[in-house]
Amino acid sequence: MTSRNVLILPGDGIGPEIVEQAVRVLDKVNTQFDLGVQHESALVGGSAYDETGSPLPEETLSKAKAADAILLGAVGGPKWDGLDMSVRPEKGLLGLRSNLDLFSNLRPAILYPQLADASSLKPEIVAGLDILIVRELTGGIYFGQPRGIRTLDNGEREGFNTYVYNETEIRRIAHSAFLAARQRGKRVCSIDKSNVLEVTVLWKEVMEEVAKEYPDVELSHMLVDNAAMQLVRAPKQFDVMVTGNMFGDILSDAAAMLTGSIGMLPSASLNADGLGMYEPCHGSAPDIAGQGVANPLATILSVAMMLRYSLDAKDAADAIEAAVSNVLDQGLRTGDIASEGSNIVGTKEMGDAVLAAL
């Protein structure tokens, strides 16, 4: 049996709490399906800075490069807001993405039918929602150079960042989107701002070129401001949305709230070799850290994505997703997805329920 090595990065805030439940689920399916998964933990983010003076210690990066997959909790919090930008907890996350070349971020926005009432939109607008947002993750304005804050001749300060993409970066994320669409509804909507940004003029041109290699997939284009509006107006028109780093960051969070809670949504960040880092779409929620009330389901569903995309264990992934649906059928809810009549449970209780359903 082939051994599969998983690196566990609990991170900050609620990260350790939700990751603990996800690892329990991973251990359960590891035994049930004889997966041969081994895992070890390491520090990243604010906790890593507190311990080592770096948000991404060399030991963590070395272990990440040797792993077959990575499970991350969350990083950051107000405790570290006063640090220099170069050692903020988020730099640990960005460092992992860039060093491992995790360029393809898959963010599903799926509305479980049991949670239709938890969405801020009318049930008829969101019922049956199933969108996949493919976000380019290692380029664009978050990584572009030059960047910084400078003082002009008149003494006024000016902040500047560079929004840049080359053909190779656009082409490979386009392939990710088209390949994903082939497994879904065979429709890709590319999101840009080509009416004012030259970089997205190129983005649109390359998307058209790559589309010729996928004649079975329909390509459309939409300006990002309209896309934001359409996500709220008629979200079910989308199948796969593909866009750059900044636009994807914003749109994926908007799409997340259509499902009732960002606490339900997993994500995958993949490189060309299949190595993936899997994490919930939500942040570290320091305001509820340590209280045992955080929703672990997005992290548990991230384990399912990890099994499907990096560890070739589709049956185990299906079992986890079915178990989560089973738990929701039972009416169990953490506070973020609760509605009238819900049986509200804490982080560990929700983990216990998923284990029982497995």
C-alpha cells in the first residue's frame, strides 16, 4: 500500500479547533478505506511567528514541499496587526502558495438543501446552487512588483501596487477552469475588467485561445462589476467562473454567503503536479476562538476535497460529504447556520456527529 503524507497546519484563531475535528474525520476514513495516510503537524501564521519569529518557518516549508497534501486551518488575527507587513501571519499563507506554486484555487459554492433558509437571498433564488469559482492564486496584484508606499516630492505619501499577468499564468488557470467544467455543466464564464484594464484585455484574449482546445465547453465573458451583481441577482446562471487573484478573492466570498454561511465552504489550491493545500474559505475568527462554537464543516469538507483531488480516494471523499449531509438532515447546526428549531451544537459535537454518520 502506498503511503500518503499529509501535513497539518492548524494556524491561528479557531484554526486548531476546526482542524482537530477534521483530522478526526481523516483518521476515521483512513481506517475505513485503508488509505495509508500518515500526517504530522507544523506551525504557520501568527503562532509560527510567536514561536520562531517567522510566519513561515523553514521547517514548515520543507515539510510542505515533501507532503502529498496539506490541510490548513486559518491564519491571522488582531494580535499581530501591529507587525511589519513582511512578517504578518498572512505572509505565511502567501509564502506557501508562491513557494509551492499553488496557482489554481478551486472554491465551490454549494447550497445544501437543508440550509436554504440560512441564505440571505430568497430560497427560490439560491435553491440548487452549485458554482465553482476558479481563482488564479499566485499572480496578479497581490504578487506584482513594484509595490510599496513612497513619499512624493511634495511630502505626500502614495501607495502603489502592480496588477500584472503573463500569458503562461493565464493559460494554465484557463486549462484548470475548462477541465473542471468538463466534469460539471461544461460552461465557463471568464471574469475580467477589460473595458479599463489592459492586463485583463490580455486575460480575455488568452481565454479565447485556450477555449479552442475545449470545443465541448462554452466560454462566456463578464465584467467583474456585473458579475458581482449577477451573483446576487441570479447566481444559478453560473457553472464555472474563472478569474484573477483579486477579483476571485472578492467574488468567492460573495458567493459563499449565498450558501448561508462561509463556514460551510471548503477550498483547494493546486499546483501542476497535483500537490494541494486544502482549507476552509473562512478566516481565523479570533472573536470566537477557544469557545468551542466554530463550525468545523468547511474544514471537514476540505478533507473530502483533499481526498478527491490529491490522494485519489474518491470513495472516502464521497463518504465524508454524505456524512455531512446526513448530519444536516438531523437538524444539527452550529450557531452560524442555525435557524428557528435548529439543534445548536458546538465544534466537537459537530465533529462527533460526522464521525457517527460515517
